[in-house]
Amino acid sequence: MRVIAGQFRSRPLIAPKGSDTRPTSDRLRETLFNVLAPRIESSVFLDLYAGSGAVGIEALSRGASEAVFVENSESALRTIRANLSSLGIRGSYTLEPRSVSAALNRLAATGRTVNLVFLDPPYADAAEYESTLNLLGGECLPLLAPDAIVIAEHLKKLSLDDRYASLRRYRILKQGDSALSFYSPSTTSPL
């Protein structure tokens, strides 16, 4: 696993030991960031179920002003810290060591906004996708900038809904066994 492009291009990353996390493949990350390229510079990137932190680190490498890593596994948090340290990233990030729902509620209560949200819960946990997307499109909607993009990585065979509260899916990209569903809080496509 490595950083694909940007300031930290080709630098190696580690993944948490064990099978509790499934890092987003380099190929799928490259596809994701090719789509998001026009929106990365100076954005605030929210990496939910962060695992190794590879997706948020990729955003920082490509010019995001801040990455917020949400993860409640202590092993994964140690891995995120190790990856940030090995790259010399000392600022421009926040660690939220709690559940995704607790972190979203806490962040929304602070009045801040984010531009890009990436979520990659355990593939087998369909209920986690539904609850997180409904939370983002519902009571935590003020956390999203008006032109925000929410991207869910999921199994290609898992059919996510086209709508979760105020979020509307406007694009789906399939690659191998995985897919990326793109949601917007508005009725028009942001890309």
C-alpha cells in the first residue's frame, strides 16, 4: 500500500494487522481521486472508518487543507498515527477516536463544515451504510458544505439506495468487486 500521487507520492503506508480492516486498494483510491481531483485543493476531507488512514492521507498529499480521521479501533488509530508520523505530517489533520455516529454528531455540533466525505464501513454491515448515510443526510446535514460530496465504498453487489434523507446519489463507479457511490446534498451533480 502506498500514496498514489501528490506531495507524498509513492511513499509506503502500513495497514492494521489482522482482518478487522480492509484497506481501499491503490487502484480504487486512484479512481476515486481522479474523479475528485478538481475538488481536493483546500478542501476539508472527512475519512470515516479510516482504518489505515490511506484515503485521508491521499487527500492531504493532493492538497486538502485538512483531513479528519474517524476510527474507534485502537489498533487502527495506532496505524494512522504511524502513517502520519512516517510521512512527517504534523498538522492539518484531526483524529476522532470514537464511533462514526458519535464523531458526526460531535463535529456537527461544533458548527464546522466539510467538503468531501469518504465512508468505507465493513462491507458486510449494510446497516452501517444506511445509518451513516441517513445521519449525514439528516441531523448532521449542517456538517456538509452546500456543494459537498459524500462517497461510499461498497461491494458492487450491495445495492445502496439512491436517496438517504437529503442525500441523492448522482454517480456510481464499479471496479472489480467494489463500487463507489457518489452522493450530494443538493439536487444537482457537483461534478
